[in-house]
Amino acid sequence: MELQAQEGRLIAAVGLGRVLVATAVPVERDAVAQVFPDRGGVEVIAAGVGPALAAASTASALTAAALRGEPYGLVVSAGIGGGFQPEAPVGSLVVADGIVAADLGAETADGFLPVTELGFGTVLHEPPADLVRWAADSAGARTGAVLTVSTVTGTAVRAAALRERHPTALAEAMEGFGVAEAAAAQGVPVLEIRAISNPVGPRDRAAWRIGDALAALTEGFGKLAPVLESWNRHDS
Ligand SMILES: O=C(O)c1cccc(C(=O)CC[C@H]2O[C@@H](n3cnc4c(=O)[nH]cnc43)[C@H](O)[C@@H]2O)c1
């Protein structure tokens, strides 16, 4: 579909409202915020590292905006992340077509059981497919599952186990599922966009390319900015 027509349809589909981008740390926030110097209805916060603090911070921001009568129409979890190789090389962008809680469950003698198989909660949030398609096409990103973990993968064995359980996984990070839970609780659509800083696997800080990933994050949001800003322009 012609990108402009798709963008117009997207804005109509998800309604009008401001956009909240939640990163983990200030350096990621600044990499995104520089794309919106006059804000233009896009608010970027450093929500904290890990799913719990990211969820709490996102929920607070969504609630405060709603109470002010300026509800957000879209939440984006964004930042650097690990990439499953070779599909998500360092410096590439990934847009989540599934936001997965990858270590929320129980370890058993027969392996890991997600909470859903224990009869509780959820382990998957699926962003609106047309939003995912638009964001990926606009930003030149790959689409696949992004896994949220509380413990960063540090071995090839762990990476292989995650990939076997989630064969469409392209990236691993620590906040997306928390941000998605907070968005879902208030009926706000969510996206997750990750710039790959390192391979998922054996711990090797020398292999990290955080600067390259932050540059890719800025470039990717630069391509999304016209539509993200228009989420709010119709309101004014
Ligand atoms: O010290 C280490 O070995 C180490 C390895 C991987 C990640 C970290 C972090 O402190 C990550 C914190 C931060 O960055 C995101 N991130 C980036 N790469 C990954 C990854 O491979 N797996 C999970 N998270 C990653 C994450 O979202 C956090 O916000 C330290």
C-alpha cells in the first residue's frame, strides 16, 4: 500500500492522541528526543531498566496524561537490545510483532513453563499489525518477536534455548513487556522498537556497539517522526 495512504489509515485507526515513547535510560531517551526538538506531541521518558520499573513509570505517565485530559494514543517501548544472530545484526532495527515475557513462569524438571501454562496472566502482547508494518516499512526495520527478560542472556546455551522456544525472536531486551502491560491496562496500542547493540549470547562487553545502536535508533525515529507527530497535529 502507498505509504502515505497507509499512514493516513493508521492515524484514523488508532485514533488521535499524543505519543509516549518509553526508553530505559537517559542516553536512549536523548537519542529519540533529538528527533522531536519541539516535541510535537511526542513525549519521551526514561522509564528505567527492567520490566517492573518500566511498567510502573509508563503507567504513571499514562495515568497523569489521562487525568490532565491529554490521553496518549500510542505508547512505544524503544531502546537498544540484543540481536539473535544472524537475522538481527548489530546496528539493525527490529520492530516487535510480538512482545514476549520470556522468563515469566516456572522452571521445572521438564524445562520452563510460562505463567500461562500455570493458569495465570499473559506472556504475549501483539501490537496492531498495521502499525507494525507501517513502522517497519518506514524505519527500514525487520519484524519479529522481541523477548523481555529480567536476566540478560550470557551464554550460547541460553540463547539457543530462547530461540528454540521463540523461533521468530529477533531481539532481547528488558522493558518491552512491562511497557506493554501498562499500555494494555489503559487500552492504548503499543509498539516496541529496538536498535541492536550486541549479539544475544556469550557475555562479551567488547562486542557491544552502543553508539552505533543509538545512532540507528535516532535515524529510525527520524523516519517515523512525520507520522508520530501527526498523531497530535490534528488535535490542535
Ligand atoms: O553486563 C553485561 O554483560 C550486560 C549484558 C547485556 C545487557 C546488559 C545491560 O545492562 C542491558 C541494559 C539495557 O540494555 C538493553 N539491552 C541491550 N542489550 C541487551 C541484551 O542482550 N539483553 C537484554 N537487554 C539488553 C536492555 O533493555 C536494558 O535496558 C549488561
